[in-house]
Amino acid sequence: MDAKIKPLLEAAVKDKKVPGIAAVLVDSEGNFLLKEAFGTTNLDDMFSTTKLVASIAALQLVEQGKLSLSDPVEKYEPRISKMQVLEGFTDDEPSKPILRAPKSKPTVLQLITHTTGFSYDFFDEPTLKYRLSTGHPPAGYGGESKFEDFNTPLLTDPGTKYIYGTNIDWLGWVVEAVAKTSLAHYVDENILKPLGMNDTGEHLSADNPRMYMHFEVDGKLVVVPEVRNAAEPEESGGGGYLWGTINDYAKLMATVLNNGTSPHTGKSILKPETVKEYLFTDHLPSDIDRSLLGESGNSIPQLSSNGCFFPTLPHQSRGWSCGMLLNLEDLPYGRKKNSGAWAGLGNLYYWIDPTSGLAGMVTTQVFPFFHPVPLKIFDELERVAYGHELAGPEDNDKMNHRSDHPTPSQAKI
């Protein structure tokens, strides 16, 4: 396995497609079946990969009877009652947003399944236009970590459509309200420490160097200025609040594979029935609009490309649990039905397959999202993990992911 994946990682760094890249494959006993890294550093800033951690925190509170997924969000976070639905913009110059009250109150379940109506401006044109029309900087979700970073309207009424967005940031505030402590402190005490994830936390570890983000500009990598506030944040949304390593994330994946109990420390963070019923079961209503499920937009092409998870599966064969994207059918060259997966904006990708007892991850730190190089390596890792040969050029239409990568020269803002 190493002989097949290692040259791909080496080539990606040598050809300066990524600054550094790492890949791991683990089983439910926590064994590393593959562990390789190349480039400048072994540290990765976890963007959207923190969403699973925040979701697990919420599920712990559900197990304890302190939180119900059917509760209205405003019970814990009153600011959401002020959120309106964006219907469009006026025709005058400058145009102004047209807003209305939502037809229903969002629930905690809708937050955790991304069916509240929130989006991200780097995926969605109307959300980007709203930000600009109200004088807020684009893609400002992790800058000064203020509530205004996340104060964008809904695109649809709650419970009507899957739209990936700031839902888990709001979920983090729900966790804080219920736990009566900061999200970072709660997660550290109830997830990170029990699993021995000692190199993961709210602040950058002094013992590890940081891998800086890079943009691809005209086919070349350019270092990104500091894009995340490492100081004490004013708000800690659940969408991107941790620094950590791929080694630590492998411990989390192995724990989920092992029904919620760490194979390293023996400590449990979730009950087996919670793992099965909430992390590996589709929680989207059968009649909900799934047209954006597994799809990536490119309203800011420096940050994200158009792309698709599971292009061979119809949207009705894709699901979302209380934490991850699910493939509701076996994939032809990889994971089995009802496996969980997701990604981070800096091209971090993982899958967790409870049927096969395998989990894999590829991490780097480069924009835009759905970059073809790390995405292809992730596909190849999966193929090899399940006993298949590396894909040839004729197999590109059979890959588990698709990227329409444009190599942008500047952000469209």
C-alpha cells in the first residue's frame, strides 16, 4: 500500500502542487495501516473537519438528557430568532437585500443536518452579494471571530432544503449555552483529553510548527497572509475552532469506528447506539430538497472550485447524518453503504466506514477547495485501501469525487 500511495504524495510536493501533504489509513483498533507525510510540516489547521467534533459534543448532551434535537434553537441561542430569509435584491443602485421572516423556527436537528437555510459566501452567490451589500468582508468567518462574521440570512425556510453553511457554528453556541462553558473547554474536557488528542486544541501548540495556507494563483502556490485569529476569540462557532494534527484526527476516526470508545485510552465519548443511530444513519427527511447535497460552489473561486462528492450516485442516494455526509449505496471502488465522510476547506478529506472497519484521511493546506491534486490522492487512497489498483486515465469518470478546477487568478468579489 505504501508503495502505491507514497510516490503520489512525493510527486505532489515535488511538483509544487501542494506545500505539504499527509495521508493515513486506520482501523477500528487504532492501527495505522498507512501513515505518510511529505512537505514542510506535519501540522494541519482543521477547518470544516472540526464540525464532526462539535456534532459529537452536541450528541453527548443529547445522551445526557440536557439537549433535545427537536428543541427550537432560540431556546438556547436567542439571536437566531432575528435571522430572516433572503428572497433577492432590489433593482436600484446600490441594490438592497429583500428579506422576510421564516415560516418556521429552526430546530437543533436542522442545525446539525445543515437544513436550517444558512450557507457560506464562498459557495453561494446570494450570500456573497448580501455580505458585500451590507459592508462586510467576504469569507470573514474566521477573522476576528465576532458574531457579525456569521450574521448572514437564511436562503430558504428551515427544514426545506439541505444547504451546507454556518449551521455548526450556531450549534457550537447551543453547546456552550447548555454546557455553561466555552465550546473549546467543553470539547477539550469531554472529547480531546479522553481520546488522548494532546496536539489538538483552541490554540496552536508551541511544540508544533504551523503549515500555512497557500492559494493557487496562475498555477503557482502563494502563501496566504494570516487568515485565522489565533488569539482569544470573541465567538467560538463550531465550524472551525481547533488546531490539530492528522495523527490526532486518526484517533477520533478510530474511536468512531470502535463504536465511540477509544482503542488507545479505553475511554468512551459516545454510546454505541448513538454512533450507529446518529452518526451513520441518514437524518434528512425523505421529501427534503437534496440538490446541493455533496455539491461545492465557487462564488469565490480562490477559495472553492465547483465539485461533487459521489458524482456516480443520484442525490437521493446521498444522505446526511448528525455529523457527516453519507453514501447510501456502496461505492464501486471504495467504502460501503452508510459510511460517513466530510472535508475541510483547505483540502482536507476523510471517510469513516463502520462496515469495513476502515477510515482514511488526506490533508494539506491549499486553496481552492476541491483542488484536483489532493482530491485525486484521496480517491487513490480509498481505491488502494479496498484492494483496487490505482486508477488510470480511463478511470477518471469512475472516481468517487469530481472537481471542476479552474485555476483562478483572483477572487471574484
